[in-house]
Amino acid sequence: MSPRAAVLGAMVAALAAASRLFAATGFVFDDRNGDGLRGAGEPGIASVAVSNGVDVTLTDPSGFYRLPDRAGQRVFVIKPRGWCPPLGADNVARLGAPAAGASGELNFPLRPRHEPVELRVLVLTDPQPSSEAEAGYLERGLLARLGRRPDVALGVTLGDIVYDRPDLFGRVNALLGGVGVPWYSVPGNHDKALGTPDEGASVAAFESVYGPSTYAFHAGPALFVALDDVRPLGGPRFIGGLRPDQFEFLSNVLKTSPRDEWLVLIVHIPLFLPYPDSPETFRAPDRMRLFGMLRERVHVLILSGHTHYQRHVEHGPADGWTGAAPLHEYNVAAACGGFWGGPPGPDGVPVSTMADGTPPGYALLGFNGGSVSMDYFPALLQADHQLEVHAPAAVAHHQGYVSFFANVFNGDDQWAVEARIDSRAWLPMARTLGWDPSYADAYLAQDRAARPLAGPRLPPPVVCYHLWRGTLPADLAVGAHVLQVRARAPGGGQYVSERTVDIVRP
């Protein structure tokens, strides 16, 4: 080959590489007329992050961005605080670009939206209806209680939006849209086609409705990063973990975020081991790599679902976390509870108590400076019904070492749980691990019933991580006595429940 041909060949190759390297361009703009199209008088927005799922770039002063080509990747905007992406009638936040314009540009419309620094966020996980009837339970149960929430800035769903029924995505979205806030979601294992180990094929149905399955957005004081952590293994099998491109995306998006900004990770499968005897559910090397990336952050919260129980976990050195303070993971109780199982209540919605005794419901986060409150609300009970007390109905006179229990649904080591008999002094109860006795009794009652339930059963009991134990005093006089249990939350809320215990002569 002649030198001239070699130079021309190199120039052609360079031009071809350049065309591939910068395949995604466009503008992020203020969509003042709300039509989704950039028109005259609609200025670009500077310093907004845009990503292709790996690379992250910021728009220039005119709102223009340029991204490298990533085959098979979706381009999306990382919503800045104080702005809102397009919302359909279902209020699903659509971060992906509309169809490319005539110039081939991918333009992202945003509109101003007030977001308070003291942000309030609704958190749901695992509503997962498997039928239209169960979608009706979601509507009559949880959504009827929620109603419209003008006090809340946004909502997130932590996966398993449906139970292997992608045709029900629209139904669930319409129900959640009635809350009246922008909604963000990640896929769960039941939202994916797990019959194939191909990542793109497994999540295609979810992404056709919701857009990218790994993305980020700013709201109030926080950067939220949604990570699809369900890794298909072929057949029905899967495991929790992250792909290399997701780690690269997280690394790049964190470079655009101040170290002291709140970081909230939204995932489906928890990072901890759900049960002491279960096999690995989240790949240990991925957890260690993730912990290493988060170690220098000042404020981090992880939100997870999947387990159908409720638990607060403080990751520390024993888990491989080496940050200055423990890393808090809030594993939120399921909106469908125990898979829409158990006897129906007065309105026909199954009680659906979870295997640790937690009733179905939702969480509400409240950001306040360097702290965040995490309240839980049972969907089928009164909002202040935050604990369940189990005590014997009758005890023999002078009998000692008789236990009673309190299941504090949202409890952890930061809660103070105490009990008293009649007007005696309050005494602390001891946190313990075990089955919730009331739930175990309800579960076993299914086996004693002469006629089985027409619908799903309550699931087998599991260890409850928010259970406290106390002992009745042996010197109580014969007659009826009032056992009171009070649980005080770290944020100052106090909840009381009571039972009557009869002391009888043998």
C-alpha cells in the first residue's frame, strides 16, 4: 500500500471511529409549553447530567450534550433537582428521550417542579399482583389508604411490580398514578423474563414500559441511583449482583455528586443474607466492590425489597463495610404482604400478613439535614397500629417465667420497647430472634381448619428481626390484669398496645 493510501485509509478509519464514538447528541431543555418538543423560546438547561448507562456527561451552557456510542444502551437524562421529566397519565417518570428528531438528536424535555429540602418519599415494594383480582386487592387495600398525597414529592417501587404478568404493568401504574406524584421503579425478578440468561432480553418488557432499568435522578437533598440487581442465570434461576457496566455507571455518576450529598440506592434484592440457612443471594464480590465505592460517602441509604418481611440492617466491618459509620439498609415490607394470602378481611382483601408477622404496607422517608426518618404504615390497619402483642390469656397463680412478646413492625436496635402490668413501673423488654408467636398461631390454624382457604395460604413463619420478649411477674394477685407495651421510635414517636391477662388458681 502506498503512503498516500495508508494516510487516506487512516483518515477514513478515524472518521468512522469518530462517528461511532459520538453517536448520541442533543439538548436538555425547558419544555415551557409541555409538548415534549424543543421549540422557539425554549432554552437549554446547563450542567445537567446525561448518560448512556455507562458514561455520564454534563450539558454545556446551551444545554447541549455529546455521549459516546454504547451499543444496546439507552440514553437518558439524570434529572436535576427542581425539575421534572415528562409524566404520562400514570405519573411514571420517563427519563428516556422521545423519538429522535429529524436531525437525529435525542432531546430531553424537563419542566420546573418544586422539591423541598425536607423531602418526603413514598416507598413500595413487591405489590406483585398475579391476576386482575389481586390488582383489585392492591386498589382496595393499599391504594385506598394512600389516596392522593400532596405532602409527598415522589414515589419509588423496589421491584416485583407484578408477579410474572407484564401485561399488568399498565394496571398497576394506573393505580399508583392516582397518588399524584412522579413514580420511579426498578425491576424485580418477577418483572423479568428469566428463561434466558440474556440480560437485554430478560428486561426488555420492563424497559419497554419504564425506560432504563439502571438510572439516576436528583430530588431535594438526595441523589437516587436505581440499580437493576437481578442477574438472570437461565431457567427460573437468578442471583443478586451488578454488571461491570453498572459499576462503571455508578462510578461516573458519583463523580458529578458532592461527597456529602445524600446517596440513596434503589435495588430489589437485598445485599445481606435474608436467612441464616439460605444460600448466597447476592454475589459477595459485587457487594465488596460496591462497599468500596461507597466508603467515602457521608450519607448513604440502601432501599431493598424481595424478602416479604421487614428488616433494618446496619452493615459494618463483619460485612466488609469499612466506612466511618454503619451503612444502613432498609429492607421494606411488601405491599402484597404474604403474597395476597390468608383469610379475607371485611372488604374482601386478604390479611396477607408476612412470614415475620408484619402486615402489608408502605414506607415513608423524610429527609431532614443529615438524618432521614423511615416510617412504616400498615395498609389494612390504623396508622398508629405499629406493634402486635402476644400474651397468654390466662396464667396460673404464682407461676413464674411466663413470656409475652411484642412484634414492633419497624423496630430495630434504636427503638426502646418497655412493658408494665397495671400501674407498676415500666421495665425494658429484651430484643430476641424467633418466630412471632401470633403469626405462627395463625399459620398453624390453617392446618387445623376443616376447610382450606380458597385462595393462597399464609407463608411459613420465619425469624422476626423486630421481636421483643418480656416475662410476667409471678406475684400477681388472682384476677384480671392489664399488660401494656410501649415502643418508642428513635425519632420520638410512641406507640402503645395492651392485653388483658387473667391470673387464675390452678
